[in-house]
Amino acid sequence: MSMKLTLARMKARRLEPAVRELQASGVTTLVGLVEGLNGRGIPPVKGKGAWTVVEVARLLARFAPLKEAA
């Protein structure tokens, strides 16, 4: 496993509670998650700018492997 992949998984693990909280409150679309994360001031994985739909989709894709590895 590459160092880059490991770092991405660590960041996903750190962000998962915020995303799950938004989902539990009824936010189900990528656009809604983008707005929720940006609205809470949570920086994107790269640390600069704002969340995008593509970044949120990639983040969600990382959650499934986290559950399998846990």
C-alpha cells in the first residue's frame, strides 16, 4: 500500500463523522454534502479552497474500504 493511499484513508477517517452527521440530518446529495461541509468551514482534503462534488464523491468512495479494513 502506498503512502499516498494510506494518507488519503487517514483523512477520510477523520472526515467521516462530519459527513455521516450531515447524512443523518437528511443531506443525501453530493451537492448537499458540499454545501454542508463548506458551510461548517471544514477544509477539503487538500486543505485549500472549498469542497467540490468530485472531492466529496471520492471521499465517500473511501468510506467503504475503511469499513472493510476496520
